[in-house]
Amino acid sequence: MTAQISTTRRSQLAEIMKDGESVVLFANPAANLEKFSQDCNFLYLTGLNYPDLIYIAEKKNGSFSDILFIERSNPEREVWDGKKLQSIEARDLSGIERISYLDDFYTTLTGVCSTTKHLYSNLGNVAINKPLSYAMFMLEPVRQRYPHIVIDQINNLITPLRKVKSEWEIMQLQKAIDITGKGIMDIWESATVGMMEYELEAMLFYRMQKSGVQRWGFAPIVAAGINAATLHYGQNECRIEQGELVLLDVGASYNGYSADITRCFPISGTFSDRQKQIYAIVLKVQKSIIEMIKPGVLLSELNRATRQMLIEELMGIDLISAPEEIGKYYMHYVGHFLGMDTHDVGGREAVLEIGNVITIEPGVYISEERLGVRIEDDVLITRDGYCVLSQNIPKEIDDIEAIRKVALNQ
């Protein structure tokens, strides 16, 4: 991400902020001996992938100003932790002109609070019986000493910005999707009966690493047989047996943007008659829902249509006898927004706009038959309707079987 990109985003932030509003964003803290992962909202507005930074923006009397706080260098710690981000480097990478140090943060925040009525921050969503998030802890003095200030989630302010993807953001998503697709193909071309689920996970991670990607967008799901009927199965520790259908729900993260793809394949090379029947139903519904996508459509409308189509299809094969039974075999939403977060900002009642990216992922899960099928694609909303960004990852039964047969005959 360049300084020009994050500077443009902060200019958009300045336009939507009102007088008396401020933003305080905290970078994620550094974790000892763990790979660092940045807070998405902090990365979105600053472009900085460094820990222990703080960003403040405020608007008063029609004027927008912002400042970045960085750590002071400590030569004694550099041998352990490496050099810290320097002022000139922070300015060049982010485009933020005012740079200060963390020990000045509360002094500056005190001045901001004197004119602020509404403060937005990356508070996180923490259960009431759990410890405060880092942002909540850091802003606790504001809550106690300035009770008139409304402290709010940053998503409530910048969701309209993050929902509509720029051309650059779409390019990052497309790269993440393409790398994920190549990893899925690696698995299809190499997987055999008797392998462990985590071996398949390793194949995809190797493809990601070779492609310069070091992070998953989310914890991968590699689920064989009955495991695929558990929606968030994540152990990936079972042996794959003859005749099982394997579900892959996976996504690489590229420059902070996550793919989210689900494909199913037969470990033995061909779908059984029952597997083929259920898979064909899910694929038919998915294609129909994708055809409904266009600007102005409610995401919830797509979900209602998915549920109704699956009811009709499952009643048609006598898997259910009444509409209210659908919840036994289809129990999740049909899709979500996609971007820096795998489940990106934007509600279930959102109206689709040009530049949104969503997933479409109907499924049928029959635990008593040790079978789960989900097919998921990532879709960009365009002026004329939609573009399936993951269209190059095969999902037709004949195509998948052809790939598997070649692989198993080698």
C-alpha cells in the first residue's frame, strides 16, 4: 500500500467526519515470538503494518487534522526486537505529516477531548465477562473523565468507505483469490486416499508461501466426510477415507485482503450418485443466486431466495417434508462482505453497491450421511450486475472429476 492510497482514504475520512468528532485508532500490540498481524482499520487509514502505533484525527471548525504516534528508539532493545519505525520513514510510508511519540499521546488526547463530542475507535467486540480490549483499556480515562463524550466503534463511521472497493483493492483481492485457486488445484492434483486433512492444508500453505503470501485470511477448513457437516470445523486432523467428499473452505491474504473460496472434491476421483445429487443442487442454487446480483439488491433478499430454493430442491428429493425442516440441513447465511476482514464491514440488510465484494456460499449438510457440500465464490458488484472474481476455479462436476482422474492415473 502506498502513501498516496492511505492519504486518499484519510481525505475521504475528513469529508465524512463532522465538527466535534475525532478518531483514535490503535495498531495491534507486538506479540512475543509471533508473526505480527495489523488491525484492519488502522492499516486501512495509515498503510502502516507496524505494532504499537496510535493514530488520532479530529475535526473542529471545519478543519481536519491528524497525528501519528510512534515508539521512541531504544538501542538496548534493538538487538532483541530490531529497529523501530522512525519519524521520516513513518511520514514517507503513510503520508501523515505530524509525527510524535507515544509518551505524548495522553497529553495530545486531553486537548482533543476538550472539543470532542463523539470519539470513534477500534474498540473490538469483547464479551462483557472478558477483559477489556487494548483500545477500551487505553480509552478508559476518557470514559471516566469526559462522560459527555460518546465513544463509538470506528466501523460505524468508516463502513461506507471500506465497503466500496477501489481498483487497487480489487486487484489485491483478485491476487489473493488466484493464489488460493492455484493452491486448490495443487490439492486436487496431489490428494490421495489415506492422506491426513492437514497434509492438504500444507499443500495450499506451501503454494501461498511460494507466491509471497505469509498469512491465511482465516483459519482454513479442510473437512473430509462427516467433518464437512460441521460448519466451522478447524481441527484438520482426520485421515481421508475411500469414497469421502472433501470440503475446502480456504483463503489466502494478500496485502491485507482476504480470499474466501469453498470447493468440494471426491478423494476417490468420482462423485457417488448421492454426492453428485446434493452437489448439483447446491451448485444450481448458487448459480441462480449469483444471477440475482446487481446494484440495489438487498443482501438479505439473496438469503431469502437461497433458503426458498433449497427448500424446494430438498423437498423435491424427499430429504425434507416441510419448509420448516430446512434448518436441519441449511443453517447459515448465504454470504457476507469480503475485503480486509474475511467477514468484512457491512450488515446483512445492506443494499449492494457498485464496488462491493461479497461471497455467495449456499450449502447442504447431512450429518447422518457423513456428507457436507458448500460452494463459495467471491463476487464483485459492477454497474451492469456482477463479476465472479473466482470464476477460474473449477466447480462443475465434470471438470472436477476430470482433474481428479488425471491426478489419480499418474
